[in-house]
Amino acid sequence: MANSLPPLNALRAFEAAARHSNFTRAAQELGMTQAAVSYQIKVLEDRTGKPLFNRVGRQVILTEAGAQFAAVASEAFQSIRTGFSALQETGDFTLKLTVLPTFAMNWLSLRIGAFQMENSKIAVQLDTSGNVVDFASSDFDIGIRHAWGKWPGLCTEKLAEITYTPMLSPKLLESIGEIKSPDDLLRFPLIDASDPWWIDWFEAAGIKNPDFSNQHHSRMGTQAVDGNIAIAGHGIAILSPIFYASALRDGLLVQPFELECVAAKPIWLVYRETQRNHKKIKLFRDWIFNEMEKHKDH
């Protein structure tokens, strides 16, 4: 009984040929040559001792025995397809995301509701942390990271380049008066003045070795906090326009200079290579890249 089943390749070739009534189209579907399909059918006919097709010119017509077996084979393969699809979707009702705090608060939170409405059967669970999660020992499905990229065992796709530039509240700008040149900013409180982005931006603006001696060097930890301090009018923050597009549009912040520097580390979408074909992964991946494309100009 162990050898009672014919080779799987022969069964696949037969089922496809029976469905298409054509060896060439079956070969195209299976990524085989027409000769290879013919050979696999021959293997099956030799095992059964019966012809399964009548060859009439370029056409192939199922024999009575072939038609009977085609019905069984078709049902069997459909059951396998259905079962495999169900297996792929096991656990696809929950999507666990680990996301950078600022990205989560200032970008994703404004849009994730649309994903939920489009995919009502998927429950999104969001963890906002700056820590890099080890996917090998966690149950997260997708991560959004601001890093160099390329992690063993993970698919990594660049989601967005990050730019940065000074921003402040209109109220603070009014109290300062006109800001004519970048070095005017140094006369006022810079939020997180020890952030290397400040030095990079000033140097890109033509100011070498900017003087931060009168600045406080407190660290707030995230752009989300820096941005709220700036909105409150308590200083000038170095922020990414992609995260503050709505604040700029609504007049909560102003960007005094057009100059934007590109961060060395972009934002990456990451997930396990073994899950790359899972339905929920593909749905979220396609959705977020589409959202990025729609809002790429902030």
C-alpha cells in the first residue's frame, strides 16, 4: 500500500492537462515543458495500465477512464488548495505591529482606522516602542523600524526616507519676530540641542561649528515629545515633515526654512521571510505602501 499512490508530479500534470484539455497550457501553468507534461502523463498511464487521453492532432481528449479519474483528481486538488489556504490564514485575524512611537502617533494613528475598515476581520494590535524587537522570540507580525536595515531571517523593505528641519509654533515665531537666517535660531531655545540632527542641519545651512553653549541639553527621547513642546511654544524643534504635515497644514507649527536634510537611517517595514505570503502581511504591506505613495509630499 505504501507504493499505491502515483508520483505527485504525474498527478499535477494530469489534473492540469485534464482541466485545460491541452498539454501546452498545462505546461505553462506548471512551469514545465510540454514534453515534460507528456512524460508525466505517460508515467501515470503506465501505472494504471490504461490510456487516459486520446491524442487527436494537437488536441487531447480524456478517455472514459481518464474522465473518471480527472473528476477524482480535481476534487482532491481542490481540497488540498482549500486546506492550504485555511492553513495560511490560521491566525490571520490578529495583526501585531511593533512601531516607532513617533511614527505610530503622528502618522500611523491618523490612517490605521482606514485599514481596519477595509479589513474588518483583522484586529490590529499596536505596540509603540523604540526597542528593536527580536522576531525570533516574539509573536509580532510586522515591525516598522528607523535603522540601517537588513536583518537575517527578515524581509526588509524601505518604507520612507526621513528628512528633518527646524519647526516652531506661530506664537513663538511672533514673539521672536522675523527669522531671516539660520543662525537667528541659535538665539532661542532649541529643543534637544544635543541631537546630532541640529549640527547636520546647521552645517547644511552653511553654519560650521554652531554655538550651542547657551542651550539646555535636555533629551526628550522621541520626536513626538519634541513636537508637542514646540507646538506649546516652548522652543524650536528639529522635526520630520512627514510626521508633522497636519500640524504644519493646521498652523500649529511653521517651517521657517525650506532646507531639509535626509536622515542617514530610513524607515523600514520588516517581517519574517516565512510569513511573506501570509494574507494579513500582504494586505498591510500593500496598504501602507499605497498610503506612503499618496502622502509622499507630506
